[in-house]
Amino acid sequence: MGMGRTAHSESGRTEHSGSSRLFKNTFAPNCRNEYFTESEILGLCKTGFPADRLPKEAREAVDKMTERHVEKSKDADSQIRRIDRMLPE
């Protein structure tokens, strides 16, 4: 694969030694990808792929990524409000 070491699990999921896990494509028969990263799966869902067709582990990974994104957005909004209060009117 050329992406570093991988560890295979019985569920068919492949975990990458880097920051993003890989999931075996058992859910998108019209796609030629053998594996998907968490980000790719999130992109599929954003463009209309039904999340209920994802394996449980992939759905949980997408949920966690979404939660992290929401928290980062809240932090950024908080920082912007703090800066706005510091600026002269």
C-alpha cells in the first residue's frame, strides 16, 4: 500500500499507524476504493452517502470527527468574540 504499517482486524477494518484509520470498503459497491480513510468517509457522508450503510466502526469514527470539528468551531467562535470585545468601537 505504501502508506506505512497496517494492522488488520477480524472486522475487516485496517488501522493505519498514522493519524487516520483505514476501513475496508464493504459498504460502497459502486466505488473502486478498496479502503477509505476517516476523512474520505466523512466526505462521502457530506455529499449524500447514507451513513446508515456504514459499518458501525466507520460510523463511530465519523461521529467523533464531526464532534471534534464542532468543538473546534465553538473554540474559534469564542476566540473571535473575545477579540471583538477587545477592539475599539
